[in-house]
Amino acid sequence: MSNIPWQERPANSADVVWRYTENPVVKRDAIPSSNSIFNSAVVPFKDGFAGVFRCDNKAVQMNIFTGFSKNGIDWDINHDPIQFQAGNTDMIESDYKYDPRVVFIEDRYWITWCNGYNGPTIGIGYTFDFKEFFQCENAFLPFNRNGVLFPEKIDGKYAMLSRPSDNGHTPFGDIYISYSPDMKFWGEHRCVMKVTPFVDSAWQCTKIGAGPIPILTDEGWLTFYHGVINTCNGFRYSMGAAILDKERPDQVLYRTKPYLLSPQTNYECVGDVPNVVFPCAALHSIEEDKVAIYYGAADTVTGLAFGRISEIVKFTKENSL
């Protein structure tokens, strides 16, 4: 697509990924009820963009809301959360919904999120028009987070990355892949990536989790992910990239040793949860060699960063673990 938001790399920057100078693109109070709006998903829709946004209200109840934009920067977010109807399940109640991802597959937009059902698990739903939404069976048993679908089937099956976890602020976590014939029953679970030894790449030594929907390139699936280090000041979240094999995405071909983006600005370092860069969505154009990455900053606002796909792939290959 050619109308994704874009800003050229600043003249004084050599970074492979750079921030939008007008960040944050979504502020914490963009709707009247919100305490914070972050860790949200964006996709092309009609002549602009649609999004599913994590909005924690002023009671700090976590839910997901739709939003629309003509340019991917200026957003009109609905004031009421998404109301799901029964899809392939009649179990549509949950204690919370947060950290959504959205992807178009075949004929509809699929949404995944962290769903509160006796602990965190992966909720799945779909919409055709961002007006009516249908909820499906949870993909996995609790406890699990960061469910990220691939944008096309792998060997005839839907594929999803996830991070098995626990019921709290998980001090561990590796990325797995699972497959489904029908978006209801999931299996063939395989480990994709583990955390790194501290001495090799400390920013991702505590836990990792998949971020935006993977992007198919000539080299394989370009996959952005978050990595966490546990510091004396708590968890610190940064962003890296990996390239997974096209036919066997459980096989990691390359993975960044240095991070691509880490919390350094005020809005990334100061907020409800300090020191967080958490990518959840990426608009891209292979033809124009562009990617625009939406990320949660300090669990409070939504930021935007840019990069050239070819440069990110090259950086990942040349700086691989």
C-alpha cells in the first residue's frame, strides 16, 4: 500500500528505525473515559485505516475499542468498547481484553487479544466491517499472551505465534507457534525463539513476545518482537527483529543481537509503567520499501516509528545472534 504514514529519517540519525517527531500519535486521554491508550493494532481499511485500541479506563479496566483514520496519524476512537456477538462459541464473557492485534486473512479481519478467562489466554474474533464483531473460542488454555496470527495460511493451516506465561507479571517467556485448520482447534505447538543468555544480548534475556503481524519478504517472515530485561528498576521492554523461514516459520534464520528501538524518550520512559517500547502493529509497503510501526510507550500512549524494510532485513542478517 502506498498511503501509509511516513516521515524520512532525520538528517542527524543513522538508526535503522526512527521515531515520528510528533509522537505520541495517540495520547492517553484521546477519549473521555481513558486513563491510557497503548499496545494497539492498525490495518488498512477502505480508503484509510482502522484500528483496535487498548483503552484502560479511569477505573483501570482493560478493554478494546475501534478507531478510524484517514492518514494513520490522526485517529477518531469510539467512546464505547467493542461488543462481541457469538461466533463459533457462546462463551464470549471475559474479565478483561488487552493488547490486540489485527490482520486481514482471506475475507475478513481477524482480531487476537489477551483475554481474561480464569487468567490470561488468547482471545480470537473477527469482523467484516469494524461495526459487527464475532468472538470465537479462545485459542489456548491459560496462561498465554501475545497471540499474533500470520497473514496467510502455512501449508493450508492458520498459524499463530504466542508466549505461554503465568498469571502475573511473568518473569519468563519464549515464543511458540501453533496451527489450526479452522480457527477453533489449535495444536502442533513448536518452540520458535527462546530468551538469550544475559552475556549475549541482555535486553532480551528475561522474556520475549511476538509483536506486529509478520511481513513476508524475499528473505522470509520479517517479525518484530519485544524483549525484556529485569533491571534494578524493574522490567525494561525494547524491540528487535527476526527473520523466520517462509515454509517453516518455527525455524529462525536471523535474529537481532542489538535492539532496534528501546525506551529513551520521555514518553517511553515516563508513564504508568516506565521504560516500555511494545510494538503491536506494522503498516508496510514492499514496493516502496517502507514500514510504519505502532508501539505502546510506557503503557500510557501510542507511538509511531519508521524504517526501510530492506535496511531492517540487512541489519538483522548482519547483526544476528
